Amino acid sequence: MLRYRALVLALLLALLPSSLRAQQPVTFTVSGFGGVLIPTADLYDEVFPDGAVNFSHKASFAIGGRFGIWATSRIGIEAEAMYLSSDVEVSGLIVIPEQPVFQVDETRDATAFMGSISLLYALIRPPLEPLALFVSGGVGFVVRGGEFFDDAFEGRGFDDTSDIAGVFGIGIRYGVARGVWLRADVKDYLSSFKEEQLQSDSQLQNDILITAGIELSFGGS
């Protein structure tokens, strides 16, 4: 009988740590960040019999924030939003027979607002603190505005400047004090851009976002 009691006690002790982990409170995170957005594709690029037109976003500074909920030490969900002053570079030429070639090369004011909701999975997690490494994937949006998008087509502007995006990333954070982290992320916003007035195929947009900032965590163990 003592042998069976010892066996049951050992089983309970083995299950105790996992039970305690399951009861750990949820961790909330809030962070602010700055960084740079690097567009890798043109918004529009077309060659006509009598000319050519190209326009694309320039690399720009990004500023934003994030709010996250970690249900466990490995799995979390996070929302982010950011503002970008991302000017548009316009170039083109018009060829008229027996006339000098007319060229356009200018930069127009533009902005963008981007955001996403992503699922996070920690590859390196507590108790390996203060270092944490995680990957993320989710869905987002891109909204473009500013002078270029509002005043194009003789002041009529673009019909639709909002696009849905797939978002994938990798991040790392390092704890410098209890509940205070230094964090850096690299994310890829994949979307498509199409303007009906241009009568062109949609252009795949591959925008790389590199950010760094400070994150605060609350709750948890």
C-alpha cells in the first residue's frame, strides 16, 4: 500500500508544475516605436507608345505603437498602428513627333497609415530571460493619402487608396528592468495597389518595416 501511495504522490508532484503554469495570469504589453519603411516595388510603372510613367513611395520614417496580450509565455496576439510621411517620387516622359521630349521628375507630398493584428509565437522565451525571440503573422491594412493621392487626375484624386495586407515578421526583445524591454522588429507588409482610373493591373507591394522602441509589460508571473 505504501508503494502505491508513493506512486500517486510522485504523479501529483509531476503534474503540479504544469498545473501552476496553466494558472499563470495573462501578460499585457504596451510599446512605442520609431523606424523606417523601405518600399521595394513601384506603385505604378507603365510604358506607352508615346511615353512612360512611373511613381513610387520613397523610404520614410515611421512612428507608432503596439498593444499585446500574451495568453501564455509562448503565444500572444498584438495590434499595431503607425503613421508615415512617405513622399511619392514621380517620373515620366512624353514623346511628341518633331518636338523635344517632355520629361517629369519630381517628388510630391504623401502620407500613409498602416496597421495590423498578428499572432506571435516565442521561439526563445522565459525562463531564458532577459532575451526573447519571436515570429509573427497576421493581417493588416495600408491607407495612402496626402497631396499626391488627393490632387491627381486634375484634382479628382485616386478612387481608392486602401489595401489589405498580409503581415509577417520577426522580433527580439531584451529586458533591462522588471517589466521594461528594449525591442526591435523587422516586418514585411505584402499588399497590392491598383487604381481603376489608370486601367492597369494591380502592383504587388512589398514594404519592409524596421523598428526599434521600448516595451512595458504588466501582469504575468
